Amino acid sequence: MGTETAERQWRGQMCVDFISTKLLSARLTVSTEQIKLAGVLGEFVFRPEDITIIGKAGFVPWLGCGIRIGHKTAKYPKQIMFLPLLPFLSRSQDILRYVQSLGYNSTLKRIP
């Protein structure tokens, strides 16, 4: 993993298997130990080895501003995404760069 150890959090929306929340109903927390997405649709905790890739989400209502978490955790829905509050102020690109700095497999490109 990277040299950064600080935990960072972002508020926004979450989408799980095409069910999307509104406004401030989710929180994404990223650290070297785990990535956690929690909100009204559930709590999903991923260790670094659970992540296959993290990248931009192409979910239409979010217009490519969201983040898709690719994972291999069988008990979780296949499609889990996060949209930061005010995506133009807290851009998904900035979150993805932070995730990448911690050593997670991530891309700034859209993933299916």
C-alpha cells in the first residue's frame, strides 16, 4: 500500500443494483485498511484484497460523475457505486486519485 495512512470521508449518494439514494444518504470512507460505503441501502466494507478495480461509473443519471467499486465479495451486490455530494466540488477524479495513492487498483477511466 501507499505511504498515506489518513482516513478520508465523502458524503453523497449511493447506488446498489440500480437502486439509487437521494442527497446526503451515504458516506464513503477510505483508508489503507478498508473502503467503506454506508447509507440507507446498507453498509459495504471492502479490504484491499476484496477490490478488483475502482473507477468512474457510467450510470446515466449520474453522467459519469460517480465511482464504481468492482469487488469479489460474494455476499455483496455486484453493482455498488457512489456519487459525491456536489460532484463538481468534490470530483470523483480527486477521490479516485486518493484511492490510487493508497495503493488500491483504480483507474480514472469509466469501468463497465
